[in-house]
Amino acid sequence: MLGPQQLVQVALYAVLALIGILSFFSPAVVHSTSSAVANRPHGLLHVIAFAVGSTMAIMVLGYLSSVIGAHITAPRLLVVRIAGVGIVALGVLEFVPMSAGLFQRELMLPTFRTRDRAGSSLNSLYLGVRLILGWVPSFSPIVLAMLLFAVSANSVSAGLLSTTAFTVGFLVALLASRLAARQAARVIGRHVKSLRIWMKVCGVGLVVVGFMVLTGWMNGATDYLSPVTIPSNETTANSSNANSSNANANDTANETSTNSNITTSAKLVDAPDLDLVDQFGIHHKLSDYEGTIVVLVFWSTESKASISALGDLQSYYADMIVSAQKEEQQELESQDTASGNTANTSTGNLSGSSSATTATSRPAVTVFTVVMSTSSESATQATANLSNTVDSSTASGDTSVAQQRAALLASFASSSESSITSLLATDGYTFPVLFDGSGASFEAYGVDGLPKTYVITTDGRIAGSVTGALTADQFKRIVDEGIATETASTSTSNTATSSAETTNAGA
């Protein structure tokens, strides 16, 4: 049984196939296919050659776009948003009159013709390649939109799948029109003027797909989390015992990886530990939350983007609390039904939220935010830390980088703890806000922009990060993505362990 996200993906690929079918009725495509078979015997052979040429061209472009997207170092959220805006813009372009603007001019590769049968088939193949590689009104914006979608895909295979869906739709229309050539020619001849209507329908489809990419509905095919690289001189934010936290972080890193600066889907970076106090005076240590997914958001009162994102974070946090309460209540009722003893069951669930987690395959989620609070004491400590950073880097000959990093960290400083607490109370924000007076946590996580969100797996590794403001729905989706990343990483690790044990046993 397909879940909601899987159904959305199936619907997406169906829409892409439908766009492929409708794109065939572009005047440029109709003209090109007519040229491929005009006044030639063996018309089906020429159509097949045309189909092979166009398919090869678009699949190669789709593959290259997917590879480029997979290797882009920019934040994934930014890539997805740019792709979404581009797809919407290309959809809108379908409504521009054909006689208007630079984009309505044809830019095509030169043509050639041969008289022999083999050369004629080769010419038909070339016409198919020429159609995809050139720029023609109506059709080329659709192809470019498909390539943008491939760039935003979360893997090369996902990008190829989207390109394949579009190509299959295009080929179905192409071959169907040839098998029913007379009827198709008659219908197209009678409704030439209405072909633009089909292109506008394609435009509407592209706008819908673009908005789905922008809003996160396509998160099953695209992703938001970017791989994370932790600085090699890994420090740990611990306002009370920095040495203890550093030891814990180093021990964890040594257990898992000898090269924690490289992040892949199979090897995730260990999250530096945190040991901080929130606005309610409650002490939190990140390592104490092992077994839950942790959403960690770094922000500042001096960052407009951070402030604008707090409302959506509060909405997500409130929904998360309600969902956790419902899950716990359902677990209580389930245990009560099984045991027939309500009192004993209720008492057994007073230990915490882990009981709900064990009953389902989905782990519990914890949300923390971190701010670099300032006070007379903490400002002095932060300045000292930044000076040490500059001094150590100057000794290694990397003065400019150290100064830039120090300036960046200094720009993350917020108001005093009392001012932040007042802001949270005034606006009704109830999520935990951890105060980091020294800025050590910002340095340990390599924060390079605000707001910055990290998703930490149940075993204390970083699934990925997102720079920029997120909606409540996008917070939910990055959690889903983090869970999927952890599952894939664990599965890969288990497979490698089993293979190693088998090899050792054989030896």
C-alpha cells in the first residue's frame, strides 16, 4: 500500500508523462515530425529514427542535469527553490504570444539532407537530436523545465526517472500519431490554431509542478538537506564543562569514522555535543536525547530571516507536541486493551515518550534552538574565543580566513538572555531556546548563515542541514528526510558489517 508521499510521487510522474504527450502537439514538433517523413517511403522507419534521436538527446541531457544537481555544493533548499521558480517561469512563458520577445525566436542547428535510404534515416535521427538541442517556441521551455526538475532531484536516479516519464509520454504521442497517421493529420490539420491551447495546458502543468517543488510537495523526488562537514578542529559547546563534552565528541567520532570531514549517504558526521541551559532554566545535553530525532535550529535576534521563521517553527513545534500526545494516548489505550488493567498501564507510561516510540517504527522528535546570547560576562568570553581563533589561525598562516570566520561568528550575536526571554514570552514562542554565551556551538557546527537547521539522527549523527527559513510543513519534511537518511545509512552499515563477518569467518 502506497503512502501519501508515494502517491504524490506517482501523480507527479503521471503529470510529467502527460506533459510529454501534450508537448508533442507543439507546432515545432509537428513540423519536425512532418519533415522526418514527408514524401519518403518507409515512413515508420523514419519516425522510429526521429524518436531514437530525440530520446537519446533528452536522456543524455537529463542524466547530465541530474549529475550536475548531485554535485552542486550550494544548499539544497536554495537549489530546489531556484529550480521551482525556473519551472514556474517557463510555464508562464507558454502564455507569451509567439510573435513577442526573444524567447519566441527559433535557434536551431543546421540541417542536411541525403538521397540514399541509410542517409535519409540518419537525417531523421539528426532531426530528433536537433529538435531537443535547439530552441523553438513552446516546446523548448518544456524541455528546459524538465531538466531543471532533474537538477533539483535528490539523486541521479530520481532525475533520470522524471526525465524518462516525460520522454515516455512524448514517444507515446509520437508513435500513436504515426500509427494513425491519416487520422492524426486530419485532426491536426483541422485544429492547427488550437495547438496553442495544448501548449497553454502544458504551461499550467509546469506552473503546478513548479509550485509543488517550491512548497515541498515534491520532497520525495527532491530534497532539502545538504551534507554537513564539521570543522576538523571540532569544539563542543558546553557552558559548564567544555573538556568533558570534547572528550565525548571525540570518542564518538573515533568509534564511527576515521575521516569525519567527508559525508556520504553511508557515513554521517557525528554531531558535536551540546551542554546548555534554556529560557526556562532547564539544563539540556544533546547526548541525553539519543534515541530521538533532534531538530537543531541556530538563529539570532539580529537576523530578520531568523525572526520571520520563528512563527513557522512554533507552529511545527505545537503540532509535534499534539501529535506526540495523541501517540502516547493511543499507546495507553492499546496497552490498556491488551492487559485489561488501565491503572498499571498508565503507571508504566509515566517514564517518558520513549514508550510511544517503541510501539511504532517512527522515532520521537525533539526541537531545540540555539542563540548566541550576550551579556557583560558572555560578551567577554565570546571575544576571547574569537581572539583565540584568530591567534591560532594566524600561527598557521591562515590570517584572512580566521578573520573572516571571527567576523562571521561575531555577526551571529543576539540580545541579552533577558531580552530574548521577553521576546519569546511576548510572541508566545514555547520551543526550547538554548543560550550559548560563548558561541562555541556555532563554531563547533560550522554555522555559516542564519537561520541554520540541522537534523540529528537517533544515534547522534547529522543527517544534513538547511540554511534559510522553513515553513512548518518543510520542517516536517526534513524530519522525514532525516529518518530516511538514517535508515539508508544504517542499512548500508549493517550490510558492510555482515560482509566483513562473512569474510572473517571464511578466513
